[in-house]
Amino acid sequence: MTDRINQALGKLFAKHRIVFWYDEEDSLRKDYESVDVAGVEKVEIANNEFGLKYRMLRQQPKQKFLVFKTGGPPEDKENWLLDVQLAHTDFRTDKASLWLTELELPYEFRPLVSRHEFFFNSAKRRDSLKKKVTKNDTLTQVAMKMLGVCADCADNEPRLDSVIENLLAELAKGDGAKRYDLILKCGLDGFLWEQTKNVYQYAADSPTVKDFAIELFKSCYRMDVGGEVRLGSEALVFLKRWKDSRTHEAAFETLSHQCAEMLGIVGDLENRDMKALFELDYFELVDQRILSELASAVAKKTISSGECTQLVRGRRRGHWYAKYEHYYEAVEHAAELLHLLDTLSIQLESLQQGVTAYIQTFYKLDQVYRKFIFHTVKSGGATLLGTLTDEICKRYTNAFLMPLGDRWQELVDGLDKWAIPDSRPQTGFFDKYVRRVLEKNKKVYVIISDAMRFEVGEELCRRVRQEDKFEADLDHMITTLPSYTQLGMAALLPHKTLRIQNDKTPTVAADAVSTSGTTNRNKILSNGARQISQDASAIAVLAREIKDKNTEYFRTLVRDHDVVYIYHDTIDNTGHTQKTEREAFDAAERAINDVIALVRKLTSGTATNVVVTADHGFLYQDEVEESDFSSAEVAGDISASDRRFMVGRNLQVTGGANLYSSSSLGLDGDLQVAVPKSINRFRKSGSSTRFMHGGSTLQEIVIPVISIKKSRGSDVTAVGVDMIPPPSIVISTGQLAVVFYQSEPVTEKVQARRLRVGLYAPDGELISDSHVLAFDLTSENARERELKVRLLLSKQADNYNQQQIMLKMEEPISDTSQYKEYKSVPFTLRRSFTSDFD
């Protein structure tokens, strides 16, 4: 007891020179005699009031005094020291008074302390409260801080929403209610529910955290779809903030699932129109309902591609989008593919026209189909997307792949030798892209990505252009036939002749030297480079062996070599394995990222000329029918075979396949090659059926050539964003509808911008819900680059009525969780009492 009294007195004397102590129960004499506070003189009142006053005020005006009196204080009119006492302070020794002294709170808070004695009985709780209270706090503010202590709120100025969030988090865990039980024991539950009623309009005969949670989800849901609403608009602001909080995300999702079941949301959604749910994201079931209806609408073609894109774009702001991103992307690409198919015209009069049409238009259908299958596989939603997948695969094959393959085959059948007029053959790659550079005493670095067909290369080219300081140009070449790895890789090396060897692989020789393996390719490349320049140094390396090397390695690689061939194998290695062939499109995504990473590392090593190409392309059908297998029969001395070609001697072909001699393919030797017509495949046990190459379709033979250069100056900017001025800058209701405008379309060099928007008070307080908006629109139509947002004012906004507030647009600071201001627009908050009824 004495220690506590010494501590309490010490704090009082830190602020006051004279402290009065009345021992009303005549029980603290020993404690008084034991008191020892440095610099304080102890005196007693014993009919000596006038002398004490003279001594304290005149004789020793700077000395600190502890004035003790046995018994209570006299009546004010009989108290000769009342003026001194009022000018300084007194010390009370009951528990409540000691606690107030410890917390440095005035005596007016004594009733609060007495009502909640259980709270103050804990030194730990008092210590926590002391860190939060200030001398200017009101009774309500202190009580709220006591709630904050019970609810484990970390902030020093806990608000009702943070208390409720922590109580909801406890409810979601389902392992007891320690926080709420403590609130009950401390007698703070009445205050809690009184505040909840004032702020959220929640009222119940027997209020509980669980009941509040159910009512919260029910009322906010009905605010959008219609029905009886028992809570106010502030509840909607709370729910929007809560669900977007990273700290409380898991609790929101748990309670959302539980409340959805208790409220029968699944049944209610059955009768809701998809468009009526556009902005709703309080329940995961809403996304499932929208996706189910959207997938069906796309499959039945009752929704346009533009409408689908707009709806998906709106859902991207929703809480559950990250979980269902692949579903939404799959559906959006399905709608886009069906639109492309509806506008498709395959009218090819020549081989040249076929190649031109493919590199300008047709490749897009392969690209969108790849994206659809990629996102479908990633989603894992075989049930939800099953019908749509069947429809897309059927339409892709029957309306595009097969008719294009058949018409192209008719044109190919007219060739005497394998050569597409006016197109650059793959065999000329070294002369055009390597020899010419070396002859100018410059260096060149080539990345060859196995099976990177043209449409994948086109996306890679766009992705490279998005990189700061990078430029990329896309060209194309026509591969050798058959279009398989060994022959395609050999064609890219320096050579005069190529010959398919009579083995099972089948390997290829360039000028009678085997091109199989990195060691052989390294020798051929080095010899070819030295024939151009005696001092030229060349090397062939595998991407997988150097991808994790540091910057110093790449600087040395670039410094010491004039020609580098980097062999990258992600797509072909995945697609050719029966167990992983359905991951071929995932491999295509990885291949793009791999190649970009290699380009960055090469240019960090001061490489200025980088070329990316492929050995061949590929065909892919996610659903293969019996009719997709060739009826052709090939007999003779077959040395090697695959789904799309066979190699041998004395071959006899019957049915739908073409037979080529080596010379007709521009190759040395006497081997023959059989290739099935159009998109059909040979029967071959154990090999992949979806992914294949080796034939003569446009998808297999048209390969990309991407020339990449890095400049010194930055050439990437982000799109500008403005707010379209509203009719008035005065906010007189509980919400503000605003329209944001993206000033230009997103391109490779004009990139998307991500902004967080909300309304803020002069002191920086967020007084509305906030939205994170992605400005990534590519439309040339200005009206299609507008985003509409509705901001709901919170209860805190009432504290700033008749003041200027700011609508802030903030963008994230890279590699942090922080934001910086992008733009702000002032508004005047002028709400009348009628806004309470909005």
C-alpha cells in the first residue's frame, strides 16, 4: 500500500506544489508516516491553519508540502485553507481515487470507475488504458478506450468499428468469447450496445455479437436487392471497410459463409437477375451465381462480348474476384472467341494470302483459345465451365481450326517443293539476323524457345514493349517441313545443307555434322561465326543452366561472346508428355515470363541486339474426337514416327496424307516424309494427343522472330486519370456519385494506373468507404474509358459538417503497402438534419 501511495503522490507532486490528504477513516496514519517523497515536506493540520497558510504561501513559496489531516475535510465555509486547496490538489486514498490518480484523470471520472470496478481491479488493464487516455478525454471517450482494452484494439484511439471488428474476429474463430465475456464482466456491454445503436441503428432485446453479424449481412444485402432494412447506411460503410481489410479478411469470409447459410442466400439468389447483383460482393455465392449465369449466357450467345467484358470488369473490384479470377477470365475469353468466330471469313486464294491473314488476324483466335483453356484449367471448374468448354472446343475446331486447315491444305497440295512464295524460310535465319550483324562488327544474342508459336510470340512482343526502355519488332518465318524440334533447331544454325538422319529420334546433320545436343550446336555456331569474322566468338547454352546466374555472369557472357544462342524448352517439354500436355498453355505463360527474364539479364549485361524465335509452332485441341485421327495408312521402312509425321524409305501412303521426298523439302538424303493432311493426326500409342506438331498447318509452320533493343531513356508512362466535374461541389446527402475518366487508352508504352479513392476530412480522417480502381481500359472510345463510383459517407463525416473535405486519388508506392497522393478534388460538406433520414 505504501509503495502505491508513494507512486501516486510522486505523480501528483510532479504537477502540483501542495497536496492535501484527508484520512477520513482515521486508518492511514502509519502510511502517512512512511511516506517519503523527495523534496516534499510533510505537515499536519491541527488547529494551525493560519500558520500553515502563512508558511506555505509567504515563508516557503517554492517548497512542496504534503498537508495531512486526520478525518474528513471541513465544510467549505469553515475551511480556512479552501483557497489553497482549490488552487492546488488533494489526494484521495480509496481505491477509485487511487486509480484515478494513477491514470491522471480528474475526480469527475469517479462514478465511471466505481461502475466498472472489475475493469480497474486489473493492473494490466489499467496500464493499457493509461497508454490511451489523455487529460482532455470525455467520459464517453474513456469508456470507448476501456472497450478498446477489452477487445484488444491496438490503436490508442479505438473507435467503435475497430472494437466490433475484433469482436467479429473472435466470433469467426469459434473458440470462445473471451473479449466479449470480459466486456460483460466489466459492465461495459450496455455502453457497447448503446453506441452500436447510435452509430449503426442496431437494436435488439438481447443483443449479441452473433445477432449483430447476422443483421449486418442481412440489412446490407437488402440495401442492394430490396426488402426490410433494420440498420442504417453507416452499417454498409462498416461492412465495406471490414471486408476490404487485410487484417480481418479471414473473419469476414468465415462469417459471410455462416450468415449466407443462416439467411438462405442461395435460394434467394435463384430469383435474382444477374445484372441486379452487379455491385454485390458480401457473399461468395453471389460470384458463383453470376459466373453460373454468365457462363450459360456466353455458351448460348445471349450476351455480347462487350457486355460480358463490362460485367467482368465490374466484378474485378469485388472481394471474391481473386478466388474466381480464372473463372471470370475464362468466360470473358470465351465470349471474345465466339465473337471472333462470328466475324471470321476464311477466303484464301493463295499461300501468301494465307500467311498474311494468319499473322494479321487468324492468330488471334488461337491466342484467345489458348487463354480460355489456360484459365479454364487453372480454375479447376470442370462442372461450372464444362458446358461452355464443350461449346468453345467444338466451335474452335469446327468453325476455325478445321476449315482453315482444310483450305490451307488445298493450297499446300499445289506445291511441287516446300517453299511458301514471298515468305522468309527458317533456313535463312542465320544469314539475316546473325551474319548481317557480325559483318557490322556488332554482337547478337538469340533466344530460341522450343514450340513458341506465332501467337505466343506476338504476346511476348507486346509484353516486352511494356517494359521500360525496351522496343520490340515482330516478324515471322516459315519453318522447314516436317516442323519438329531437331530439324527446326538445325535450320537456325549456320549451314549449307541439312539432312534428316535415319534414326528413331530423328536427328539432323548440318553440312554432315550432327546438330544434336548443345556441344555439337556450339561447334557449328562457332565455326559459322569465325567464317564471317576470324575473331568472332560464339557459344550455345541451355536456358535452364543459366537462368539463375547473377548479373556478373551475364556481363561476362555478353562481353566475351559476339554470338550467343540460348536454347529454352518449356512449352515443348510440357506439351509432349502425355501426363502434362494439358498444361501446355500454362507452359506458354511461363515461357513468356522466362524469356522476358532472360532478355532483362542479357541487356543488364549491356547486350543491345537480342532476337527471340522458335524452332516450330504447334496445334492444340483440348477435346480430341475420333474424327481428328487420320484415316491414312503409311507402309514401308519407317524409321521414326510422331502424331504429325513419319520418316523412312520406300513409303507407301494411302488416304489423307502427303508424301514428300527429301529433295522436295530442300533437304539432302533419300529419306521420305509422310505428313497427315489438315489438322489430322496419325495414331501412335503413348504420345500426347492434344499437343502436336510436325505438320504443315499455319499454327505449326509460322513462327515469330522478335527483334529487341534497349534504349537509354525511359519511354513508359502511366495513363492520366481525372474526375469528371459533378454538377455541384457541395455534398448534402449521405453519398457521392462520381465518374472518373481515363484520359487515353492503355498501350504497350502507356500503362495502366491503379488508384485508391475516398473522401477525407481536413485532419486526414477517412470519412467514407474507399475503392481501389484499375484504369486499364484499351478502348479508343472515350465514353468507354469512364468508371462510375458511389462513395458512402461514414458517421464520422458528421463531425466535419460545413467544412471543406477532399476526394483523394492515391496510388500505391511500389514494393510497399503505402500510398501516395495522385490528385485531390475539394468538396464542401453541407448536410442538413434531413440527411439523417437518407
